[in-house]
Amino acid sequence: MAASRKPRLFEYRGQWIGEEPGRVGFYRYWYDQRTRKVKRRALEAQDIEEAKEELIDILGSAGASRGAPEAVSIADVMAHYLEHKAEPKGPRAASAARRAAELALEAAETFSSHPTVAHLTRLNQQRMWAYMSSENGLSPKSITTYMISVRAAVNFAAIPQIVAVGDEKQEVQLLTSATPIFCNQSEIADHVGGEMSRPRDYIPTFEDLGRWIDRIQHEDDFRYVIIALNTAARNEAIFDLRVDGQVDFNSGTIDLNPPGRRQTKKRRPVIRLTTGLAAWLDHWGDDRPIRQYQDTVEKRLNAMGKDLQPRDQDGRLLAPLGMPGMTCYTLRHFIATNMRRAGIEVSREQRSKWLGHVVAEGSRTTDWYEKFDPDYLEDPMRATEMIIQKLQNHTHKSLLAPTMHSQGTLRVVSGHEK
């Protein structure tokens, strides 16, 4: 296999130069994360040294260009954002920024061989939308998402940033001014055709959700579902969870905001630890319950309801679930919706606190003391446990940890001590 690979004549910033058998000239190649395939594009140069210079011109010099928009390449702006903003946030953010850079550069090269930020006129951005739609098969929502990443990179480059250069800290500002990047989904949809994305309004029935859970084949996927059902937390909070620093088994609470993380508008609350989740965390015994990357788990779970030819672990064909609207995030909506129907009264204020929505009353100090109250968020906790009990009637997988059983109410048989 290795002998059949085409030799790499020169590598630079994630791309390389090579030749195609039976063809004249040189090509640049890169690995496309989305398709998991190597892509290529012909270079104009006929000499290897000229080809090297051409590749460097396309991707931007190693010492990033700086100055006015017409002097700074889009490649440098995206690389600057990836290295100093996205990658420090983790693999998921880095992957998204890397993909946005690939799409933006590929589209921008349709109107310039060396696109700079100044090339991002409104007309050229419309050309980029059209290219992403026709050549990459992206929906208006996906195009909007990637253009938002481009906008973030341009704005990031126009503000002085403190970055590490070797062992030293330096202040770097690539752009003297930011170019407006247009990210209105409605405008993009009008230009390329296609429908606007719809709000998440799909809520599965207990029966459908039970069937979906029964299809889970990976341990980390199941752990995600258990934590999501018991907390109604947002995806990122679930993957960030570390038991030692966030779960207090003595007071029976779980702080969904990791130590040292600043709260954002998507607030991560302190909620009651359900007896079910306490038992599962004790049974798993891992400080980091979900060990695989967020992208890996989300991709598998989000695909289950859409798969038209699902197979079991032995490769046998199964009937499709027929749940295209089912995603990881749907679990949060499922709990939030059914909490109002659980059979006990849960006030809007308590539901809002459980979900991390802003509640006008009180203060941060009051909230801090309130979590030590034995009755703190008792109603949403009980409602959550009742929802899970009802769901258990519709799935063959046990939603109760081996260390517990149900006799009308959930109860921990062997506790966790810290």
C-alpha cells in the first residue's frame, strides 16, 4: 500500500505538492476532514521551485502578513484564528475552524488565486455562498455557520492579541481594520435557494425515545444519554463534566460549570444530583464519565435516527428508526417539555434554574447559599426521576445503575463516599 502513494515533493502548512501519473505539471493536495479524502488542485507553475512559491503565496507566508485588508491573506487570518483562538478551546472548536478555513479558501480561490481580506466584498461573499452550496452541497444554515467562523477570524485579527511566540509573549494585530462578513441566513437562503433552518420543535414520544436508546451500541454514547436525561444539560457541559471537581455527593448537588470556567450567557447551573445519576457515577468510577471526543459521540448519536440502513454490532440489517429530527440536544428538550407533565407541580422559576436560564429574582450570593438547602430544586429533581422511570417502561436497556433498583421511587442501594 505504501509503495503506491505518490511522493510528497514539498509540504507547507498542512498541504503538499505532488505529481499525477501521466499528467504534466504539479498539484497541491490537502486532507479534507469532512469527506475524509485527499483533495487536489492544479498549480500553474511548471517548475518545482516555482510550484513551492505558488503554494506559499496561496497559503500565506510563514511570517503572517500584517496590515490593511488588501495586504493580509485570508489564509493568514484563518490560521491566526485557528492557532490562537480555536485550538486552545479544544478539538471540537479547532475542527470547526479548520473546516471553515478549508471551505472559505476553496470558495475564495474562484475569484482570486491569492485571496486577501479585501477580496471579501459583499459580491464576492455571495459568490462564496453559491460555491459552497453548489460544490460542497451545503445548506443555507451550514453556510451561515461557516461564514460566522470567517467573521470571527476577521474580527479576531483586527484586535490586538497577546500570543506566545517561542518562550515570549507578543502583541499581534494582523489587520488594521475588519471587513464586514455577512452571515444572515435569510439572505444566504434567498441567494442560493433552499430553506431556512427551523427551530428545534421535535420532541419524541416515550416510545420513540425508548427505541432510539435501545439502538445505542457504544458505552460512551449510553453514558451521554444517562447524564443528559438526569441533568438536561447542554452538550458541552456534559462532555466537560469531571466528577471530582463538580459533583458533591454529600450535599447532593452537581455544578455543571467546571472550576475556573467563566459563566457565559448559556449559564451552567448548580442542580440537584438525582439518585439515578449518583448511582451511575459511582458504578462507572471515572472522573471523566465520557472518555471519547464530543464530535465522535455526537456524530454517532445524531446519525441513528436518520440512518436508512442501520445495522447491529454483528452487521445484521435493522429497520430504520425513522427519527430524522432526533439529535443529542433533543434530550434536553424532551426533559424540559415533560417536566411540565410529570405529575408534580414544578414552578417556572425552578424549571428555569434547572435548565440554566436566567432568573431575575435573587442574587449570586443568595444562589450560592440556596444550593445547600435540602429542598433546593427538589421538585425538578423528582420530576426528572419520574420521567426516567416512565421512560424505562419503553426501553430494554436499564436506565438504572446496577447499584440501585426502583420501588415506586428511585433509591441508592450503595452510596458513594468522598
